[in-house]
Amino acid sequence: MADKQADLAGPGIGNYNEIKKILPTDYKSLLTPRETMIALYKVKDYIEKNLCKELNLIQVQVPLIVDKNSGVNDYLDRDGSRTPVEFHISNDYDQHPIDAQIVQAATKWKRVALKQFDCKVGEGILTDMRAVRKDYFLDHDHSAYVDQWDWEKVMTEDQRNLEFLKETVKKIWKVIRDAGKYAQELFPQLKNDKYPDFPEELTFFHAEDILDMYPDLPRKQRETEILKKYPAIFIIGIGWILKDGYPHEMRAADYDDWVTETVSEDGRPMHGLNGDILVWNPVTKRRHELTSMGIRVTKDTLKQQLEITGQLDFLELPYHKAILNDEIPLSIGGGIGQSRTMMYLLRKAHLGEVSVTVWPQILKDICAEKNIFVLE
């Protein structure tokens, strides 16, 4: 069970000896660095336009920096292991200072922004979000620099159910899959016999179902095994404590709703109105997460989840008070990793082939030995 505990939070493989073993040994990029950039920006434009079309969103500006006292920064997990970069803005000789944080994700900011941009039911926003997550272990698909399409959409109380969640997930997968086909039209060499084409449909599983299939495996290994059989899946109910005493993965208590009771298609009691899209990456031959998303908490489920995680003090923060006082709308939203998605669609072995950030020399050396060249 110690392995399950260690697997709950802190993404990444964990050490560079292991990375050296798992990175592909027969890799050759299908696109040059120049072609990669051309493809990346054309596909990025395609995805943004079609997300707006499918989900009825408009593109808006998003903060890189937030006030520490606002409570809108994303803490990613519930155990405090990933903390934001903070700095002090002295401003007017410290007469009117601000303690600021660089965002880790815009998850909570987006829900507040729905009201700011006067979004009605069925309308929403899409952002081109940038963030810094300093506590990640840097491997082939985790970076300290994060780029996401963070989106949020106003919904009704009646839509707070699994059917609405699944309908939304299917629309997102359609955009991602079609973007891959668009990339292949632009650069036919991406349609390569070495790699299977993108799956037409997602398969939905509840986290409890996957635990039943692989009761002795930690979370990442469970995901790996099921992705070998189903190469594109959506896992429902991430955050709720499962029958083995652990959640499928740690999830923050103040945005996704993972406590609401639901019923499986065959009538079994379940929990959670959130989840992740994961795919099998045929280049790395590993699990590959593309997006986390979910129906957001109500004032009642917010209190329930904060009580479970021992964070009821959060209810004094402005963002949380706004939920309690019905000042911001019910919503559904998520974050789609841009570099993760491009890595998958453009058949890349490393995030550093599609984004520029910092990597330790040991990782760059390992990659170079395997014909993987990160951008600098």
C-alpha cells in the first residue's frame, strides 16, 4: 500500500535512471523543428476555433499573476505538496504593497471570470493560459512551464449529471482527434505506419471500475494497463476515496465536484462529476494525460469536500465566499494541456520538442543519446 500512497500526487517518473530506461530507443522525429513550429501554430489555431464552436466559448485574457489573498490560485492537490511561486511587490515604497503569486492554473479564476464577462447559461470562456509549477519532477511530459487551454462554461442545476459531463467530454475529444487529422493533412508524414491512428471514440470508466480490475496496482499502473486495451479513455470520479482507502488521485477540494453521488450505467452507487482524458502514447509507449475537467462544486459540495480535506479555513477566502453567497454561476470547466496535446498529435517523444523551457543537463544528455532534441 505504500506504493499506492506515493502514487497519489507528484507527477513524473521520479528519477533519471528510470527515464533513461523508458524513453524510446528507436525514435526519429517525423517533423523538423521548423516544421514542428508551423504545425504547432496551425493546429493550435484549429483547436481554439473549434473548442469555441463546439462548446460555445469566447477567447479572453487570463492572468499570469494573482493576489495571494484572493484565494483564486490553484493548489493542484490537497496535500500542499505543490506551492506557487510567490513574490512581494513593494509598490509605492511599501505603502500599498501586494503579495503576488504566479498562477499554477486558472481553474478558479475562470469561474469568477464568467460573471465578469457576462456569460449566460450555455456560454463560456477559453483562455490561452501560462503558468509555473516549480514542484514538478522534470521528465519527458512534465515541465515547470505549463501552457493550457483553460475553459469554463455556465450551466444549470439540472445539468449537474454524468450525461452532461460525458456529452461535453465527447465534444472535446472530437476537437482533439480532428486536430490530429488536420495535422496529418498539413504534413502527410505524420500519418505513419509505425503509429496507429487516433481513436475515433473515448471509452468511459469510473475510477472504481478500474480499481476493481487492478486492485493491487497503484494508480498510474492501473491507468497504464487499461490504456493498453483502450487507447483513449475518460476516468470519472477522481478525488473520491475508493474502497481501498485511497482516491484514484489527489484532487483539490475547491473546484471539481468529486463528492456528489451518482449511479453507474448498471445501477451501482458511485461518486464524482469530474475526470481526466488519458490516451496511450504510441511514441513513448506510456500513459499520456491530456486534460482534467469537471462539473464544479456547489456551495454544499464545496463545504463537504473542504471538510474531508481538512481545509474549512478556505471558506474565509473571497473566491470561496463568492460560491457560498451564490455570487458566481454554476459551471463546468477544465484545462487541456497544450504542449501535452501537441506532443501527442505531432508524434513527439518529449515536451521540450514543442515548448521552450528549462531542463536539467542530465535530462538533455539522456534525450540526445536517444535522438530526442529539446528546444532551447
